[in-house]
Amino acid sequence: MTMPKSSRADLVPGTLDMLILYTLTLGALHGYAIAQHIEKLSDSVLQVEQGSLYPALERLQRKGWLTSKWGQTPTGRRARYYTITASGRKQLGEEITDFDRVMLAINRVMKRA
Amino acid sequence: MSFIDGLRHRVRVWRRRGDYERGIDDELRFHLDLDEEQRRSAYNGDARSDARRRFGNVTYHREETRHAAGLDYFDGITNDVRHLVRSLRRSPGFAAVAVLTLALGIGATTAMLSVVDHVLIHSLPFRDADRLVMLLERGDKGGFRTPSAPTAEDWRRDPGVAKAFDAVSFIRGEGMTLRVGDDAESIGVGLVGPEFFPLLGARPVLGRVLNDDDQRPDAPPVAVITYNLWQRRFGGDPSILGRRISLDSVPVTVIGVMPNGAVYPGFASAWEASSQNRHKEVMTKRGLHADSRTIGRLRAGVDSSRAVALMRTVESRLADSYPAEQAHWNAAMLPLRDEIIGNVKPMLLALAGAAALLLILACANVANLLLARVAARSRELAVRSALGASRGRLVRQQLTESLVLALAGGTLGTLLAAAAVQLARKLPAEKLPRVEELAVDHRVLFVAAAASVLTALVCGLWPALRATRPTSGEVLRAGALGSIGVRSESRLRRGLVTVQFALAVMLLVGGGLLLQSFRRAAAVDVGLNPRGLVTLRLAPPPGAYVKPSEAAALYARLIDAARAVPGVVDAAFINHFPFGGASIYTSIQIDGRLDIDTSSNQILYRTVSDSYLRTVGMTLAAGRWFGDADLRSPGGQFVLNASAARLYWPHESAIGKRITVHRASQARADFGQPLPGVVIGVVNDVHQVAQDVVPAPEIYVPYTLETWPWGTLVVRTRGGAHSIPALRDAIAGVDARLVEKGSSGLAKFGFVDAAIASRLEPRKLSLSLIGAFAACAIVLAAVGLYGVVAYGVTQRTRELGVRKALGATERMIASLVIRESLVLTGIGIVVGCLGAWAGARLIHDLLFQTTPADLTVYAPTIVMLLGIGFLASYIPARRATRLDPTIAMRGE
């Protein structure tokens, strides 16, 4: 079984999970809203490749970091809302720590810190 | 996150896979819709296709999402199973043989070891049965005797011995007539002290056991009965407590029932307090080693050698005080388990060994089959691998196949074991103690199943891993060239076939040695002519024929009455007929001979009528047999058997020697009194226990000299069973009370030929079981060899084609193939013969007039297996000769 290729293009590899988890700390959101949120906050610098969003959401659910529920949007459409779980929050903390360490290391290499 | 959680999530997703798949579609569509709306508000172009463009390949993303959700996880397995069913259907023979082999290995081993485990481990229903021992005395010149009651009492009272034992108990065994209503039967009764039941560590299922009050001489007679007697005679009546039965005409109240199987000594059907003993002298005479047992329960943590040492200090004191009775005898002990189950142990261990061999053979066969199958498929695997199937996928598929076969074989094997155990439960209880509690041993089942399943998995997985190696391109190229195959695998398979043949030889030789022993035992001349010989157990009714002269007159009348029946050739009386179970030993003194030990019972005591010799067809070796005058003479005339004569007078004739024997009928007041007399004749030995048991020394005494209170009427008939109704009428004509109704009554006719044949039943049973194992072994070995040779021929198709094209004859081709298989067979046979010869020492106890190296067993085995090796390779060899060289060489 091959693992899905993670977001190759616009995101630093491996950061999509972290961004999704972080976004969901704001509250339950559907997939489109997650993507929109990430793009908007990054001033469209970070483009979530749509196709990798949904596999990532499934993967995160499988790991028990997210749960999902079908619900109604304010405009009355049926949509799947994702919520972060306790273990998801714990995972987010770990990922942020890792990310910070890597960023710090890169900055040091680039002599910016 | 653990693997299990992930699997649980996958199962959850998979169970709602329809909803889930629809959900993914809905979600993606929702995304596109929303994006489209956003675009539309931003500019006027084709918003939908713009959204699509931004999104990318929807189908691809859906598949990715499905994969991430784990939806395809089980697709693979479903596919595997589908593929498996297809491929097994294409080769049903393979599947059937693999499953049956596994089932056979698991089933036979589990059933056999369950029986062995049951008998050796669980058959004693006593608490901490390992601490129960039988206490004995061992003679300086060898031989054992049970201690007399006073000796047992001396051990009991010794403070040193008391440190080693929780308790010691003397049990006196006695044959009594049990009467319930009209029905009478002879049963064994154990006379025991209050310490007996706590010592055994068994509680009654009903009522209570004997206590101190029951032991008072004035206490009312009470009895505890066995579960068996309770079921058999009282139909398991729960209101049995308080019921009056009659034991030797004494009314006795039943106070308790012991649990099933809690029987000691083995002959006992009931127990009474030892104070009820009708023969007081047994408890007081030091020289009397009558039918008794002394048992003990070792204290926890005391080992038997220390206990024996403590008993020996008492013994040496006794030897000083009572030199006549106790000199040259010392204390000894045996585990009680050995006494109770001793004689079935070697047979059970042999059967367990056979079952284990069969399991190994079955595993080898499964390994062989699976290796062959993967080898045959190596090209298919290589092609699929080249076409992009992942290695994990291919291996998993192979594993699924092994797993399904293993599960099917395991299930069938479990059923087989259960069926076999069910069958074994039908055996009579005297062949297998506590047979009704026999059950499939789950540990054994687990081990057997685990061994087989593991074999299947390893043998499926390992070659699959090899065949799908990244370098498997070689297989493809090799295939194009005609293939030499994977060398190490075919070497392994040849090794396995050799092992299979070796194991088959071991089982066959083992079975053959037992068969020879059986045949030789069956051919033994037992010393009498059993054909048409009928026996009838006689027990005069209570209060009648009490005086010896009255009983003797009764026996004489019965003999005459029987003789008058048409079809009857002759009739005779004996106290205990051989092959009948019961027998009595007595002690003997020889005038002027001090080297003969007189303190133990060493000679079988038979009181007979003068017609006995010709009635049973015994033969005289020297001197003469009893005549009419000897029966009326007050002096003692004795006849010995050849074993006794040889034992006491190895270098001279026994005729005319003066000897003294001791009266041995415990029911008589003159029990133990000396009977002096002279040896007038020697008869050839008659086997007393079984064909394969050496006859013991025996002395014949006229029944008028010592008249047994009961006994056996022996009748030589022409028609066997046809004479029985008339015989019964003739007996009833003398005294109707002798042939009471009831199947368990005393008037039970027996057929001597059947009784003798039944002595070889255990041999027959083990023989047929080992025979069945050996037959399975041969089939498995043949299948294994056939598989290897057939595969070899397929692999060498091109080579053989070339040979043929170059002018090799069919004969040359066939001999090429067959020679190779005979080499494998030959090596297997040589190894197997060595193994069998070594293993036969382990079943030495079961062999009769047969040595572990008996050529009459090895020669046919070798010929047979060579023949099977030839046959198994003949079919593939024929196929090889029929190859069309042009087709063979063109290959693919």
C-alpha cells in the first residue's frame, strides 16, 4: 500500500496537517472553509492544493486527531464539519514545536537569527 | 496511535463503506459548488470549469481520499480471497491434500495426546495424587510383597516414619457376596481404618465416609460404596443412603457414595470399617501377606527416598525381633499412580510417540506442498511483479492462501480430534480409567494446531518473499530458457521427502514390531485347550453348604449333573480358573531346604477335582495326576506346574519330594494352617494371566483336601454356547439357588476362548491405532514424493525433450526420473531404519518375543517403501517418456 503523496507544491511538506489542525482550533469547519481560511490568513501565499486537502482530512481522522459530522451550512447546504479532538490538540502542540525547531535551525543556517 | 486503533477505524469505515463513499462524493461536490459560487461573484467567465481547473483531477482526488480513509484496505483482501477461491478451484487436489494433511496431523495428535494426558495426569481423582504412595517390602533376592498388617501398624506408630507421612493406611481386600433383593454378585470390598478416606483426599458425592465411631467393634455395620456400584446396581438412586444391603449375609447400611473414579484398591466396589473384618487373624498374624495394600500420603516437601530411609530403620528393628517373618525384607515404595495405571503406560506413550511422528510428517508434507505450489507459481508472481503489483500485495495474497488452508485444516482437525475423543469415550471403563471425563485437551490442540498453522504460514510466506525479490527478473529469464528452478527450494523439498520417508519407516517398523508381538502372543500355547470350554462361577447361597464336606459333596453332584448333559464331554471344579482375574497365592515350605523363602506368598494355589486335567486339556510332564483315591486320602498329594518344579528343584525331579503348603481360603477357620504332603506329579505350565505373561509357579491340591467355599465349574462341551441352556437346567436341578436370575448374578457362564482372546485386546487396540498412523504416514510420504518428482519433471521438460531428440529411449528417460526418486527413498529408508531401531528400545516393554532389530519386520517394510517410492515416481516418469520433443523444446 503506498501512502498518499503529501502536498508537494505550495506548502512546506508536512505542514498541511499542522495548518489544518491549527485552523480547526477556531471551531468546527467544513473542508472548503479550512482551505479558504488558510489561504486568506496567509494572504494567498499558502495555496492549499485542493486535492490533497481531503485525503489529509481522512488521514487525520484515521489517526483519531479529527472527527467529522454532517451538518447544515448557514445557506442550508449539507456539509461535513470537522472538529479537532483532544489527541489532535496534543499532536498540534508537538507539530508546532517541531516546526519551530526546524524554522529556527533554517534561520540559523541562513544566518538570520 | 496503535495499529489496533487504526484497524478498528478501518473496520468502522469499511462497514459503512456505502455511506462513506457517497459522503466523499458529496463533500467534493460541495467544495466545487462553493468554489464555483465564489468565482462567479468574482468574474463572469466559466466559473465551473475554473473551479474544476483549480481543483484538479476529481477522480484522482477521490481515489486518494478513499485510500486515505482506508476504504480500499479491505478491497485487497476481498480480491485476495476471490483470487484464492479461483486458484484453489483450479487445483482442488492440492487444496484437499493440504487441508486433509493438516486435519490429520492436528486431529490424530490431539486425540491421542488427550487420551495420554487424561490417563497419565488426570485419571487420579485424589487431592495431590503425586504424594500418594504404595508401601511395600522388597526381598533381598528381588520381588515385592505387601506388608502384613502388624508391620504396617509398626510403621504407622513409629514417630520417625510419622514425620515423613501425613498418614499411613492398611487396607484389607476381601471378596464378598453382595445381595440386593434376589440378585447376588461377588464384589471386592476394602476394609479400611478411619484414616483411609482423608488420606486419599477424596470426598463423597453423597453421605459421609467412615469415621472413628464406625470403627468401634460394637458399631452397626456400615459401608461406603463406589460410584460405579451405585450407578450399576442402584441406578444412581439418590435415596441410597440408609439403604440395607447384604454383604456375605451380614446386613450393612449404606452411608456414602464416593465420586466417579475415586476407587482404591482397584477391585473395590465398597468399603467397610476394618473392625468388620470377618477374619481377625489377618490383622494380627505377622506372617500373613494376604490380599492387602498399605498406602501412605507423603508430607508436603518430603521426598520418597527420605521416607523409605525412615521406614527402613523400623524394618531392621522388625528383622531382629521377627527373623522368621521379616529377615531379608526391606521397605520400598511405589507411586500409587504406577499401581493404578501402570500397565497401560507404555502403550499410551508409544501411541503418543506415533501421533507426534505423524504430526511432524504432516507438517513436512504441508511444507512440501506449499513450497511446490509457490515454486510452480514463481513465474506468475514474477510477471505480476513486473507488471507493477507491489511486493507486499503479492506476499499478502500468498499469505492469505496459506492462512485459509491452515484455518480450514485446523477446523477440520479440531472436529476430527473431537470425533476421535468421542469414539474413545465409548471404550469400557476398565480399559481407560474415568473414560467419561475424557475430553479434548485444549493445550494439546493449541500446540498441534499452532505447529501446523505455523508450518503453513512459514512455508507459504518464505518462498513468496523469495519469488517476489527485486531480482525476480531472473525467474522470467530463466523461464524463457527452460528453467532450472530455484535450487535451494528444491533441495529443501528433497530433504523434506527424505524426512517423510524416514518417519514413515519408523511408524511402520514400530507398528510391525507390535504386529509381530501380537501374532507371536496369539500363537502362544496357553497350556490348555480353550475350544468349547465353558466356565460357571459358583457361589452357594448364604447359610448353605457351609461345612467343607457339604460344599465338596455339592461340587461332586454338580460335576456329575453337568456330565449328564448331552454335548458335554467332561466337567471339573477349580477354585479360581486361569484368565478369570481372581487368584490366590500361598506360601510353601520344602523339607530340608532353608534357602526357600517361606515368608511370602510365592505360589498360586489351586484346589481342583480329579477330572480337571482332562477336562481342560492340560498335559502331564512327569509323575501322575490325582486319581479317585487321592481325593479320598487324608494325606496330602500335590501336583506342581513345571515352573514351580524348575524353581525349587532345578537339577532333580520334584516327584516324591515332601513339602508343606498353607491353607489359603480366608473364609475358613483353618486359614493359614499347614498342609504337609508329597509331590506326585508335574504338569506343563498353563498361562494364568495372559498369553504374553510368563506362567507363575502353581500348586494343585485336591478339592477335598481344602474345599473352597465357592469356585468355578469348568465344562468341556462340543457345542459351546448351545449347551448352556441345558447346563443351566442341570445346575438348577441340583440347587436352583445357584443359577439365580439377573445378568449380574453369580450364575454367569463364560467362554474360555473368548476370555483368552480378550487378554490381547489392549495389544489389538494399540496395534490398530498405530496401523492407522502408519497407513497415513505412507500416504503422506507417497504424496510428498510424487509432488517432488512431478515438479522435477515439469522443470526439466526442455532438458528431457533435448535428450529425447538426441535419441534417448523411453526406458532411459523413465529410469532417469525413477532413479532420482529411489535415491531419495533409499536415504529416507536408511535413516528411518536407524531411527526405528533406536526408537524401538522405547517400546521394549510392549514387545513380546520380538527384538527391536527383528528382520522379519524391517525387510517387508523396506521392500514396501521402495515399492511405494517406485510407484509414486512411475506416473511422472511415464509423463516424461511421453513428452513430444518438438513441443518440449519449443517451450513457451
